[in-house]
Amino acid sequence: DTAHDGTKTVPLTFPADNYPNVPTLSNFSSLQAVNSAQGLTISWSSFSGADNSSSYFIKVNIETDSGEEVFSSPGIGEGGALTGTSTSIVIPANTLSPGRKYWAELVFARIVATDSSTYSGVTFRAVFAKATEFEIQTTGSPIRPALTFTKGNPAQINLTGDKHVSYVLEATEDLQSWYAISYPQGTYS
């Protein structure tokens, strides 16, 4: 369903089972003790039969345990996108936080049909894909949140913490009922 043009139907042909091989990590054990202050290389075995054409692509995604995206490799057509012959990616230093567990996914995808003419400005793709999910564990102590109070009119409460953790500040007037305080800005370590 489109916002202004109603329902559009795009016929794409799927051949019989044309799935890629299962993505296999080649450095899983090193992903269980990662120093977050250094760049992290994730390596995998080759995508069988793939080449550098636009028919093949590889995608890497990393999320927190609450589902917040921390890293995603560029998508099809974006600069730096992984091709079908890529066998590793470097996650920049300090992308991950110390003392945390992350969930990651490595996807091998083969595009078997493309249509960019049925609906102007939109490209449709039929894709066969296989994914491998895995954990990444960083070393060190988790960043502990810290509250500071600044007197003034108005007074100010500052929370400093991990960029991958959601914090809720609560207030009370009677020590019985608590309510969340809305805050417009965050400062992260």
C-alpha cells in the first residue's frame, strides 16, 4: 500500500530453492572477549558462488540485548556496502561498550529478481538469504551511571552513563508513588 497511489502489485519471479550457504564465523571465540576500546574484526567463511556483482550482498547487524541497533553495515547501493566476496568487517573502536553482551547477525543474500520500473522511484527485489545469529561479549567493567546535582534556579540533575542503556529517572513527593521524569538531553560516556 502506498501513501498516495493506492495498492501497487509488483510481480517478481522466484526460482526454486536458490538459498546461499549458511554464514559461518571464522573467529567466533575471539568475539567472546572483545576489548571495546579497540577495533573489532568479524570474519567469516566465503559466500559460495558469490561475486562482486550487485546480485550478492552481505550484511552485519549488532544490537543490544534490548534490541537497540548499535552497528549496521551499509546496505545495497550505499558506500562501503559488503559485496558477496567480503570475508570480514571492522567495527570501529568504542562502538561497543565494556562489560556488555551484544546480539549480532551475519546475512548472506542473493538477489534473484529486480524491478525498478513498475513504481517510479522504488526498487523491488526478490531475495534468498540465510543468516547466522551470534553473541559478542566485551571485556571490562560496565559503565556505571552517575548522578550529579547542580544547585540553581532551576536546579539541574545530570545523569552520565552507558550510551547503550536506557535509564529512567523517577521522582516522588511522598516516597510511596514514583513517576518518571522527562529529560530532553543525555550525556554518555
